[in-house]
Amino acid sequence: MNILLILIPAALLLGLLGLAGFLWALKSGQFEDLEGASERILIDEEDRNRED
């Protein structure tokens, strides 16, 4: 039963750290361009250089 005194706060702390990391990523713009990365992988480097 004493292990619950360690595991419950540890789980809450890890959950709060995960939430803080997600909110930081959200505020720093990590989720702004979701389609761009999936489209860039289909474009060849040669085609990209010709467009510039």
C-alpha cells in the first residue's frame, strides 16, 4: 500500500509534464503546417530547384 504513495504522485507529475510539453509545442507553432511535410516528401529535389 505504501507504493501507492509514490506511484500516484509520480503518475500525476508525468501527466503534467506531458501536458506542459504539448502546450509548449502548440504555442511554438509545431502543428502549424501539417500538410506541408507530407507534400514536400513527394517533390524531388530537382523539381524543387527548378521552381526557385
